[in-house]
Amino acid sequence: MYRFLLTPRWWGINVFVLLSIPFCIFMGSWQLGRFEDRVQDHRTATEQVSEARHEAPRPLAEMLPVTKATSGKQVTVTGRYGKQLLVPDRELDDKRGYYVLTLLRTDSGEALPVVRGWLPGAPDAAGAPAPPTGEVTVTGALQASETPGDNGVSAQGGLPSGQTAAISAASLVNLVPYDVYDAWVTLAKGDSGMKAVPASAPPDSGLDLKAFQNLGYTAEWFAFVGFVIFMWFRLLRREVEFARDAELGLVQEEEERVVA
């Protein structure tokens, strides 16, 4: 009854099954490993941001460019505040509000975006505290430029004058008449009564959509293993039933009845 397993067609089916199962298991394990790596990166980055709060601040020039190792570190820089912008649609403590972003012009000629704090509600230029005048020295957590569309950063355009959707050199260079550092700083203590904006983990180190895509692909690969096994048993059962019916002469009788 099982002699059909020795036919060329079934040899091909069996070889496909024997090769596809370990391949799917390997790919599923690889995707699971990618997800676990991202979880570990997120844990490490979170710990780094927490520990960096207690470290002594270092000059900004020593911590550039921003990398995973320097993101969240405390830096200090001296300059004079210049143009002020508002960053809408930013959440803090489960409330929607906006960042107050002020450009700090340094002796190098470049300006450093400084998030001086967060305020609730719709962006209001009149309600945002004016920055201190004269030369100031600020201390805060170093952050990498944001990418519109990632990690909740808005990618919308057409904002009113005096607002920007993302804190990045590429976005700000079109709004101010001077060069901008490819980085920004969030003050450890909110300025003028505003709430301080906590430092975030470095880019590509959080449990973002990519991480959960890896987890989804893991489930798909392992599900495909079960599908291959299920289909193999289904084909086997059909062939066995066909062979049994042929031995009983049921297949021939059925064929004759259909022809008649």
C-alpha cells in the first residue's frame, strides 16, 4: 500500500519536506535571535541613559558625533540663546503638549538645539517662556538628530511659522540663518518652570516596529514548519486512501460509472 512512496514524485515531495523543515527552523531561530538582540540593546540603552544622569558632564566637542556610546551622556556647552521654535505633538506623562526648543549659538559659529522643557496643550509662542539673555552655560543629555516618521516623530509638513516637526539639523537648517549641530540637548532641569524632557535611548536600540517585525517573522517561519508537515500528512493520507480504493476496485468502478 505504501509502495507509492518510492515513486519519483514522492521522492521529490519527501526531499522538499526534509530540506524545508530545517531551513524554516533555522530562519525562525535567526529572526528570534534578532528580536532578542534588540531586546538586549533596549535594556542596555535604557541602563546607559539612567546611569549617564549621575556622570559628570563633559564638553560637547568631546562627545561628537553622537553614537550609541555617547547618546544620553551629560554634556556642557556655553553660548547665547537665539531663535526659539516649538515642537508640537509631543507626549509627556501621557499628556499631549509641545517642546520649547531654543538654538544656542556657540563660539564655533554653529548653533546647538536645546530643548529647554515641555508645556501641555497646543503650541503657543506667546505662552512659551523666553530664553535667558546673555552668555549662558547649559548642561543636559546629548541626543541624536531625530528622523521624521520614526519613534513617534511627526513627519507632517506645512507647520505654522516658528514650529518644527523634528529636531534635526536637516529640518532646522532651513529655519535658522546659521549652521546647526547634528545633535541636540535636553536640559536635566526644565527651564522657567517647564517640565524637563527625559533623555531617550539611542536610535535603533528600542523595541520599535522593526523589533516586533522580527518576532512576527519568527512566528511565520515556525508556522510554516507546521504547515509543511500538515500538508505532507494530508497528501500521504490521500494517496493511502486512493491505493486502498484501487485494491478494492472502487476506483475502477467509479471511473466506469463516470464514463457511462
